[in-house]
Amino acid sequence: KQWYQRRVAITAGVVVSVAGAVMLIVGGVFLAKGYEFFDGTDMENYSVSVDPVVIPMMVMGGILLLVGLIGCAGACSGKGGLLNVYFVIIGLVVIAELVVLIYGYIKKDDVKEAMEDGVTQLFIEYYSFAVEKNITSLSEDKILAVNSFQRVLGCCGIDKPSYWLANKNTKYPPGCCATWDGENYDKTGLQDCPEAKVYKVGCREQTNSVLNDLGIIIIIIILAVIVFEIFCMIAACIAKKNDYLSA
């Protein structure tokens, strides 16, 4: 029974270490070659920084790797003090994750609002350029950003496709058209598209839907990680309680 408990503690430590190592490796690869991963996608034509996501992931990966190694060392060497450190650090990580989860849930509406404001402002600039002709030029990055955004989400206009139909305009941005190849577009920012091929959903609605789905996925992942970490803490406690390690 004691050997089984020892194996459980060691296995938990190994899994935590491997998870941390994977996060470090993946993060390092993205830091070194992040932009290359967008080649051939809608994102390759304008600047996308992966640093805000990758750096925290690498920090968390380093912490998990260290904690997992401490747990393995404690289980293998019979040093109860190492398991104490392992237990405390995992506990602090769990608390931090719960705080992040609660804070994210409280601030979810602010995130949606900030995303909406950013998208709306970009669409307004595009509208002024392509439809109202109030501005004579718009950077290629912004043109591609608006069109790629609509293409990726399968949406058109802020609230509906008719957003673009003003000033006797009958054309749409290429991103509104399901047949657009993601590359070629008219320099005016508008082109003909059969009504049957125009995306019918507004981008505000689609953005909210995507953010809601993404939020649910993130919550499930964090909760799964927390459950596993609590299991690791329980494994460490059981190991010590049965005195197969010495202090």
C-alpha cells in the first residue's frame, strides 16, 4: 500500500513537471518563431504579438516544472520537508488560479466592452474610407484587419450587413463575402458580392458569441487544472500521513 502511495505521489510530480516543461518549450518556440505560425493565414499580413500570452505561460510553466521536481524529489528521497514545500507551493498556485478565475468572471463584461470598442472604432475608420469617402487613404494593415476579422468570424458589419450599404453604396468589404480568398481585394475597400454569399450575422453578435465560448473553455481548463493540483496535494498528504517518508 505504501509503495502504491509513493508511486501516486511520484506520478503526480512527474505529470506536473512534464506539463511545466511542455509550456516552457512551446512558449520558447513561439517567442523565437511566433510570427511564422501565421504564415498562410489571415493574420500574416498584419502585426500580431504573441508575447502577452506566451510570457505568462512560460512563467507558469517554469513554476510548475520546479514544483513538480520538488515533489518528485520528496517522494523519491524520503524527505518530508520537500513534500511540505511541494504542498505549500501547489496550494498557493491553486489560490492564485481561483483569484484569476473569479477576477476574470467579474471583469468579463469589461473585456467584452473593450473588445467591442476596439472593433467598432476600426469599422468606423473603414466606413469613413470606403463608404463615406471622408478619408482618402487607410493603411493596408487596417483594411486587412477588418476584412480578415469578418472572414474569420463569418460576420458582416457591426450589427448587420446593411451597415455598409449607405450613400447609395451597393458593395461590401471583401471580408463580408464567403467567396473571398483572403488575399485579393479592390483598393477601394469594397467589391461586388452576391447577396446569397454575404454573411448575415453582425460582428458585434458574433464577437460576443466567440468570447462567451472562449470564456467557457478557459473556465473548464482552469477548473480541470485546479482539480488535478488538489489531487497532487492530497497525494502528498496521504504519503506523509502513512509515514513512509521521514521528516
